[in-house]
Amino acid sequence: MIQTFEKSAQDYLSKLRMRKRKPVKATTLATFNSAVKLALQTPGFGSRPLELIDNEDLRQLVERIGEKSPHTINLTVRVVKSVVASAVDERGNQLFVRKWNHSHIDLPPVTNLIEMEVLKAEEVEAAIAAAPQKMKRFIAVQAASGLRRGEMLALDIDDFDPVAGTLRVDETAGYYGVSSPKTKSATRAVDIHPLIVDLLVNASANRPSGKLFPLTVDMVRRAYERLNIRTHDLRHFRYTWLQRAEIPNAIRDSWIGHASKGMERVYGHVAQDTALKHQLVEKIGIGFKLELGKIEQSAPASKPFKRPTKDGRAVLA
């Protein structure tokens, strides 16, 4: 029986759903499923025998879906490669070994996060001023803490400790509900500046339980689109601020939720120094001006924030 790409892709996704060791998150499954659907839109690709899929097939696929973003195109090709590699015999040996020629496939380059321009302090301040009232605190806290969007949305009021001055991160929220964090290192306690503590005390006043930020994924996404802010822009802003402040790598990685590398794993005990972390987070500040009185005001901002690129065009989220 001939193994077609469509049938093999269905088997591949089914195996991912059933995987017990290192289970795949619902969001990842949804992303992979979307990539398979995109590949199947190419005429004849779904019925193509898996054993015949080669570099030329991928080149034609890239050409066919060329109007999509570079990230989407690269992801789709990666998933197709995974489907081809997933075909194995009864002894677990790969059936269709390929040597992929990326020069021939001609994948579009994806902008490296390191190459992206980091928001300036005045841009963060302008974004807060222009944001809808419900989003002002969210943007300020994300810029001052470096939390991921999903981590912010999953925070419960009892995850905020005003005495210790920390936010406890142990869940992430997305379109498919609440799940465990992205990585093991993402489960952490993040020290926050006293100014942010005051902001959150006001935000949670008279609310003994519930979400710290009563927002949905779509509400945040739409607000960021209107402000021309990418999902990770505020996280990158915080990370860059910590770098410029020369915060010890172990503490920086602990706050951001990155796994320590090299000798930081050996000498990472500095990240457990609570007193030092409190001292540092207060000393370095948040990197932008924040007036609590203006955050609490309900009047809409009069001047919308638009973040330009180097050539003057607006950056789309």
C-alpha cells in the first residue's frame, strides 16, 4: 500500500497527540496541523507518495505558498520534513532518508530576534499612554517583568505576593486553555520593582481571587495590533534592560525563564540569593517612566502610538 503524504501526515499528528513521554501541547499540535493543511492546499501534494517527496517537491511547495510569512513557510517545510522522517519500519528504522538541499529549496530568511530593534523607553511609555484602559497595567507589568504573554494571562491574584514583591509563574494561558509553562525553567518566581508592586496592589484591591489581569488572548492580541507591538517586544525590552544593567546571568535567566548555560549551571546558586535579587531589582529600576496616577485615569490617550521601522513604515504585529 502506497503511503501518501496526507495519510502519513494524519498518522504523524495522531502519534504526537498520543505521545506519553514529553507530551506535545495543544497549541503546538494546532500549529503543526495548520502547517499540514497549508501543505495540502498545494495541488497534488497530499496524494504524493511519501517515498517520492524530495527537494524539488519542497521547492515547489515554497513557491506555491510564497505569499505567506517567512516564519509560516519555514514552519510548513519543517513539518513536511518531520512527516517524511516519521515513516519507519517495524524495527524503528527510518524508511525514507533524505539529504535536504536548502539552497535548492530556497527558503525565505526569517528575521533573527537579535536583529530586531528593541523598543525604546519612550516607546514603551507612549504605548502605555495610548493603550485601552484595561491594557495599561498589562503592558506596564510585562515591560517591567519580561513575562511572556501567556504567563501574564495565566496569573491568578494569589500568584502575586506584595510582601515578597514577586510574581509566581507556574502556568501559561493560550487559545487552548491553561497549561504548564513553555519549559522547566519557565516555572519561577520573578522579583518586581516596588513601583510595579504598588500598581498591582491597586489592581487587585477588593478582589480576593480571580485573574490578576482579567483579559483574553484576543483582547491582548487586538490591542497589540493597534499599537503595532509584537508579542515579545516588551519581553525583549526587559531582557535588554537587564543586560545593560549587567545583572548576573544566573539571576537574569531566572527572571526571564531561560535555562542557564555552561558554568552558570554550576554557579547558579546566586539566583537563589533572595536578598540580592530584591536589592538588584530595586536598584536597576524598570527602564521607563511610569506614573501610577495616569495608569488609574480612565481618560483615553489623545495621541495614538505607532512604532515605525527604519524606513518609516509601521511594524505589523
